[in-house]
Amino acid sequence: MSKLLDRFRYFKQKGDTFADGHGQVMHTNRDWEDSYRQRWQFDKIVRSTHGVNCTGSCSWKIYVKNGLVTWETQQTDYPRTRPDLPNHEPRGCPRGASYSWYLYSANRLKYPLVRKRLIELWREALSRHSDPVLAWESIMNDPQKCQSYKQVRGHGGFIRSNWKELNQLIAAANVWTIKTYGPDRVAGFSPIPAMSMVSYAAGTRYLSLLGGTCLSFYDWYCDLPPASPMTWGEQTDVPESADWYNSAYIIAWGSNVPQTRTPDAHFFTEVRYKGTKTIAITPDYSEVAKLCDQWLAPKQGTDSALAMAMGHVILKEFHLDNPSDYFLNYCRRYTDMPMLVLLDERADGSYVPGRMMRASDLMDGLGEANNPEWKTVALNSTGELVAPNGSIGFRWGEKGKWNLEPVAAGVETELSLSLLGQHDDVAGVAFPYFGGNENPHFRSVRQEPVLVRQLPVKRLALADGSERMVVSVYDLVLANYGLDRGLDDGHSANNYNDVKAYTPAWGEQITGVPRRHIETIAREFAETAHKTHGRSMIILGAGVNHWYHMDMNYRGMINMLVFCGCVGQTGGGWAHYVGQEKLRPQTGWLPLAFALDWNRPPRQMNSTSFFYNHASQWRYEKLTAQELLSPLADPAKFSGHLIDFNVRAERMGWLPSAPQLNLNPLSVKASADKAGLSAADYTVQALKSGAIRFACEQPDSVHNHPRNLFVWRSNLLGSSGKGHEYMLKYLLGTDSGIQGEALGSSEGIKPEEVEWQSAAIEGKLDLLVTLDFRMSSTCLFSDIVLPTATWYEKDDMNTSDMHPFIHPLSAAVDPAWESKSDWEIYKGIASVFSEVCVGHLGQETDVVLHPLQHDSPAELAQPFDILDWRKGECELIPGKTAPNIVVVERDYPATYERFTSLGPLLDKLGNGGKGIAWNTQDEVDFLGKLNYTKHDGPAKGRPRIDTALDASEVILALAPETNGQVAVKAWQALGEMTGREHTHLAINKEDEKIRFRDIQAQPRKIISSPTWSGLESEHVSYNAGYTNVHELIPWRTLSGRQQLYQDHAWMRAFGESLVAYRPPIDTRSVSEMREIPPNGFPEKALNFLTPHQKWGIHSTYSENLLMLTLSRGGPIVWISEADARELGIEDNDWIEAFNANGALTARAVVSQRVPPGMTMMYHAQERIMNIPGSEVTGMRGGIHNSVTRVCPKPTHMIGGYAQLAYGFNYYGTVGSNRDEFIMIRKMKNINWLDDEGRDQVQEAKK
């Protein structure tokens, strides 16, 4: 019958049945179902992840259909965990699930773009000059031409170009800059290599082969916690998130776990089912508070006060009143608390803690001939002075004693924590107090600025014939926390209700947290650690670290953990989670990334100092060193501007310089030859005579600033660029919204070490090149924008500190349109550079200034007093009192061949990391077979690195974390230093060699390596410090132990040898800006915080249509209901925030979750999305960093001093921003600056 008749009830044909007539076979047409099936059909699934610096490092299935990515879902095939531990999957978040939108969106960069005015100048110059380098020179020598394209940066005007043309322009600019000014005038910025390590390495390898400057990121982002290097000699090492499940008590302190650690949050909730108590400490009611048993809301910026009040309770109840044997034994073995400190006498007869006592202070040096001035001294239980194993002096120059065995001079010994009971006298020791410093926006508790406390002391005869008093660090710590030891100390607290530093009652007045909560949580935290031997944990968020005195915040929390023996114990310790900093196969990656296989050392620069200098932010500095100094310091010895301290640090080799000298470093060799000296000796002589100067001393000279800047894998001007408006004005030479006055037009302190010029150079960068897959804020201000492959279109690798696996980024599809992977882009530039440089650059001798590096013998520079060669206090000795001066031979025409091959220095010098080295010949030979070798040319016979896949195999083969054979060699090398056997930690993985195809098949767990302080084991989860405690490997500090006392002269002068509460600084950004015309609405000064957002990862996803749909669709600022009521602001009103640094516009989110006195603008909300014009600046509103400015801290400039020594992203100045205040008001006129009739006027609230 027909289908028509079949539809009628009485004309149906009886069909076949089944199941005893309960089922009937139908012949109805079901073609309509195919549309649904086809929607979810795909041709293949490819594994990849997202290189977005979110720390998730989640494995994703990428679905491909007809050559296009259609969607993504989470992988669920992670290697299984132990039976007592939940699995890692599913890992992912809504942001990652929306990434495929980018590939074919309107915001995708499809073709190479260039600023029209620049390309017209270039094409015209090429028509007159056949040599591209001379063509670029003709543009650079014409100030009007330079200004013509620089002044319109950020104004649009891009046109489409092609790879050939732009590669030639970039290469010519690089060659001319190197030839004219020097290779260190070519710089590059890219963050967090772990998120896509090959892509990062592409740019830095190119720069390092040129001798260019690689800029740091971890310190610049303010993700670097200086307290970690200070305490452990480690940049950052933290537990994997699975170790949360092993904890018995967790404090989430400033870490919004479910929002910023979404893939890991399940461990946080699951452990609560085991009975673990969780505490949230945040000033606002955040998502993590909903997951916790209790929420504390301290006043923002007062975290160190809260931590010290808790520390006071822990020390009193568990160290003095009812001592925990576990706590005391832990502190005795694994901290510097038993070490002795010399007391310096003051004019009033009291004493101040000086430096740590060293073996060299004693007549016989305690028998220590090697580095006795770097070996700390303690008193043992029998009253003898000993130099226990493990201090930094044992690390260099001898073998077998750098360990934490309870041994001194070959004899087993037990150290004494306190001198009480074996003391010779009691002395009044002075401590600085900063809690009384007045700030109109923060509470203070007035006490004397110098608190004299009574301590037990010993009197000792020293080698110089003098007699000095000494105290133990343990006694100093107890006194610093205000604890009564029964020594008639009037400044010590009698009980918790005594409002003296640092009691719970004092903490309540500073933080607003009730004292009973402080006492209870401190007691519970310590009691749990006592019973479980350290399974109490603090999860920290970057927000606590973004304050100027971030190290005081963190040291307060770290001390709590150390007092309770939590660090290095499973389920305990310090869990600082910020950017995706953990590049697990780091030692395999380093030679590739910085071309260490061809040239050593590379040029590396800390970005905070770089941008503070070259964006001329120092010219607006209002904070003085005098405000920061301890009341116990001599102000006359610490005069000058903050930039003066940075210059002194560069001159003494503590910090790097970029540019380095006031001349081209390639020209030094010729001058040295004329003088009959080596290049290094000539440089020393010329620096001493003044013939050569450090470039930082003359920052406004045309010879002394960066000229070319590459930005890739980054949104520098739209996310991390503190002092955004200063960058626009001084680096780019375009419009800016600065509302403050420079020092030249104010009465601020002028520098002493820096030559002051009344007019600063604007538009210092001749060329800004950005690589990205989307049009970002940085792209808008660039001269050239190069389209990169997305994370689904290239091969790369990704690791995180949150889990132990290594993941691939895979090319599921070919790069769309004309985009290329980062490796292919830089390879192309290197190829053209090698051609263009001929006739201009050949084989050149480069003089590189290398700072005194951590994890090298150079960290043993000046052991006692700080002497400055420029002031005639000592000789200029490279590597001791000044930077190392290293001659590097470069072969510029061979740049491409070197870029694409593995160099011979790995055969000759081997590889290593963190002070450990091993032979790599076997791995180099293996790579020659795997990747094949170069057949001819300058790199003939060397293993090839033609592709990103080749580069990945180089990393995997060289790294102990992914090559078991290398891991065993690395542990053997460490064992020679410690005198202990460590290979048992990796011997069972010796035959395991992870390849790129392996991680594409399934995530692979890495192998335990001595370059990290935790273990990858079936028995324990990764936890930082585990090998220090359980394998007796020293921390890389002065004492070899967890260093609570920082005895460097600058640390003591600034009052930070011990932890102290330091209130937020006054940046004067509100009080000292120009007069802003009123708009009829009230305005108020509020603290400006920038936490990480829910609808983006930094700036990525912030303009993603899916995320915009879920959020409010543009920039927002959260304010409290009380402040909104006072200002007449309603929810969703347009508001403006401004100060001396600039202005921004956004919609208001009025919420009771925000306390009065503060605002929150989730950071990195792109400038390209829904931003009207500013009433203050007359320009389009800025981004969150438009109202910030960098303010460096002198104590972060220290170098050449054990753990306080420079390392790339390890230690250095940090870009804090949370001390800033803004004026906020409702906007009157909403002007979209587009003449489309959307402008409006906001009326006052009725």
C-alpha cells in the first residue's frame, strides 16, 4: 500500500511481529534521523590541549570533520592513580570547551598584517636601496618618518601583506639594530613556556643565537613569590593537586580554587568526605568560601598580620607551653633555627641581629678550609660550636658533605634550638615594628617603631680577637613573634588579649578577623599537623602575592607551615598556584630554548626592571627608599631613588642589564685589540675608568634603549603590562592617558645614579612584532602582526604543576588560512636573517655581562659587607663584585643552520640544571639517528631540528623527567655532591624513554628528577620538599635548610631579616594626580584589586562569543553595596576609574560579596570589547593596567648571596599592583567614539 494510505488507521497493512507479538516490524521512513547523526559524526579524534597558562593542562579530544575542527570534549584516559586516591579525570572547564570557536571566528588572524604607514615607507625605501638593511636605515635616520608610523600605533590602519615581504622587513630591522646599536637592543617577551614549550623556544632560540635579550615573565606577572627563593632557594615547587586528598587540614588563603583551578577542584571537595576541614581566607565572599567549613574575611592587604597572629598561637602552645616533639625535631633538622646570629651593638646599648655566624669567624674555622665564610655555625647539645653539613659552603669546591645528615666534621651531632638554659647573659635586642605606620585606608596599631625584647645570648671569642654576643635563630623567631620567655621582657605579650605585636588581639585590630577565630584555626591547624606529622596544608593564590610586601605575606604563612613541620610531608606544605610555571622537562628544554647547544651564556633580563626603566615609569615614582627602611637602619647609607638601587644591583652583578653597556658590545673586541688586551680585561679597565658605562645609568640616551621587540604567546599590552599607559607613551610613542606629573615638574626625589634628562624619549621601539592567533590589544598597537597556528593546528608539549603528566598539543588540522606555527615563523625569519646579514654582520665577538647566578659558584660572591667598586670600596672583580664578563663568538650568516640543528656544546660541556651536570653524548647520538643529521653547511653532522616535532624529541631525549637513562645519570651527579646514594629513585625507570607519539596516545607520567624536590611515585603524590626531608638533600640556601632568617645587609636594613607585618604602601596615585574636572557625580578613592576571572584565562576567551554570552559581555568592576549607595551607582551603570596612571571605563557590578573600601576588576578584560570613551582622558577607556604602575622593591634586587641570587624568573624585582587606589565615579556621558548614534547620558539615581 501507499505511504498515504498507511497513515490512515483502517487502511494499515499488518506488519511482521516479534517477541510473541509484543513487537512489530515497521517500515516507516526514518531518513530525518540522519541530520542528527551527521551533526555528531566526525572523521577523526586527535589529542591536544590548551596552551593558555591556566595550569589545567587538560587532555582534550579534538573532533575533525571534512578537514575542520568541529568541537572538543574531555579525554578520560589518564593513567590510573593509587587505589586510595581519586582519578584525575575529568579535567576541563567551560573556557576550554569553547576554544574551537576561535579557529574560524572573525577575530582569527588569517594573514600577515602590517601598519600601512610603515609598509609604504618600507616599499618606498626598497625602491631606492637594493639592500634591505640600507633601506631600513634610511627610514631610521629620518625622525619624521619614524614618528609618522609610531604616533598612529593603536589607531588601526593595518593592511594585508605576505610572509616574504614581512620576513625581509623584520630581518633587515634586526640586522641594522645589531650592527648599529648591538644585539641586546633586540628583545623578546613570551610567558610561561610550560603551556607550549616548543613555541616559546622558537622565539628565544632565534633571539639567543643573535645575542638578543629574552625577557622574564614569572616575576613580571607577579606570579613569582620572592618568599620561595628566600626560604628554599627554589623559584616555586608545590604539591600536585592530587596531594590535597592526602591532607587533613586545608586553608585556602586567597586562592579561589573552583574558579581558577576548576579541573582540580574535585580533589578539594572529595577530601572533605574523609573528614578534612577546609578554611577559606579571602576579603571577598568568593566561590571557594562556599566549599569550606569556615570563611575568614581579613581586610585586604593584611594577610601577614593574620598569619603572624596565628604563628604567635602556634609557637606559644606547641613550642613553649606544650612542646610537640615532632615540631621541635623537625625545626632542629630541617630549618636554620639552630644557627647562630651575631649581635651588633647600637648607640643606646641595645643590640640588633646582624649576619649569621660563619666558620671563618672562629679562630680555627672549625677545621673548614673550603669556603669557611659560607658555612653557618650552630651550638650542639653538648655546648660545642659546630659547622653542620649542608650549608652552601659545602655545595661548591668539595664533594660528599652537602647533605642534611646530622653530622659536623664527620661526627654525628644534635643541634640546639635555643640558647635558653645554656646562655651566658640576657640582652636587649631591637626589632623594627611597622604596624603603626599610618595609612588612611588601613588600620594601624600604634606602638614604638623599635621594640626591644630580651633574649638569651652566648659570648664568643672570634678570630679577629673580639668578643661578640650571639643568639640562635629560634630565639630570634620567638622574640619576633612577641612571646614571653620569662626573661622580664616588657614588650612581650602576657596573653592573647594583650594588644601587642603579634597577638590575636593585635591581629584582630589590624585585620578585622575576630581573635577567637584566629586562635581556634591556628590551634586546629597545628594540632592536626602534630597528630599527622605535617599533613596540614595552605593553598595560596596569586592575589596574596600581588601586594608590594608580598614576601611578608608569604613568609608569614610559610612560617606557620615550618613551625608545624608540614613542608616536605605528604598532604602538607605550601601550595602556591599561579601561572603554569612548572616546565617539568626543564633541563631538556633549556638548551633548545636558549641555544645553549651553540652559545653560552644567553642574555636574559628581568622584565620588571626592564619596563620600569624603558617605559620611564621611574620618572613618576613617588615612593622613596626612606619610607621603606627599618627604623634601625642608617638612612644615609640608603639614599636615592628606587631606580638607583636597581642600577647599583646591575653594577654589582646582582641583576642583569638590558641593554648592557652604552656602546655596541660587538665593538668592544676591536677596541680591546688596539689596547692589546682581551675583550674581558678591556671591559673591566674601561668600566673602571668610565670610558664604558652601564646603559642603565643613561636610560634616556638614544644608544641605551631597546629598539626591536618581539611578542609571542602573550598579550603584553592587554594583560600583563603594568603601567600600560606609560608603555604607550614612552615605548610606543602613541597616545596615552597618563594623568600624573613626572619628577621633572614635581618635587620628587631625582636619581643619584641615573643621569636626569628633562625630556624623556618617546617611541623608543622602532619595531614591535606580535605573533598571535587572534586580534588582541597588543596586536592593535603593533607594527607587524603575524598569524600563528592555534593549539589544535601545531605540535607542541604542555606540563603543569597541578598533575604529573606531560601532554601534547597536536596538529589535528593544518594551520588555517596563511597562519604558521611559532617554530615555522621564527625559522622563516632566521632563514631570511642569514641572507640579509651578509655584508653587514659576519663572525662577530660579543661581550656579554652575565649576572651572579643562583645554582652556580657565583652565588658565593660577597659573604659579609656589601662593597661597591664604583665607589672605590673594592676592586672590580668579574663574578664577585661585578657581573661576569663573557666573550661569545657569533656566526650571524649561520643563524638559520644553527637554529635548525643541535649544536656541539652538548657534546663538549654536557647538560644539567640547578647546579647539577651530566654527560649527554648518548642522547645527542640518539637524536642524530632519530631526527637525522645535517648533510652540509656550518652545522654539518649535527642532529636536525627542522620541525616542531623534532624540537619536541630533543626535549624528551635530553630531559631526565622523560628519559630514564638521563634521570639515573642526574641522580648519580647529585649523589657525588651529597655523598649519598639517590639512584634508587629512578633506577626502575632507567629503560623508559617517552617519545612524542607516546604522549599522543595517552598522557604519560614523568620520571623523578633531582631538579625537582618531590617524587613521582606509586606510593606518594608529588609534594615539594619531599626529597629534602626524606632523602636529606639540602635546600639551596645559605644554611642548606629552610631559611627563616635573611641576614643579607639589605634585608636587615629594610627590616625584613625576619617576617613582619608591613601595611600596603601609599603609591600616591590618587593624591598626586592632576586636577580632574568634575562630572556632577560624587567620587571616592577605593583600593583596586584584579583577581582572575571566571569567563576567561587571562585575556584569552574574554572576547570569545560563548564566554561573552555567559558573562555580562564586556568589562566590569565589582563594588560594594555601601560604596555604590554613597556614589549613586546602580548595578550595570557605566562607571569610570582613574588615577595618576590613567583611566578605564566599565559597567558596575554592585554586590554584597565585596566589602566597602575595595573594588575588583577581573584582570585582562580585553580593550577591544564594548569599551566607551573616557571622560577623563578623552580617549577610549583603558584596561585594568591603565591605572597601575610598577614600583620595584630594593630587597628583590639582591644578588650573589646564596639563595638571594639572580636566576631567570627565579629572583628579581616583581611587578606588584594591589597597593593601587583609584577614584571611582558614575559616568555622565557615554560616548562610543564611533558616530553611530549610540551615545547616551546617564542620569543621577532618583
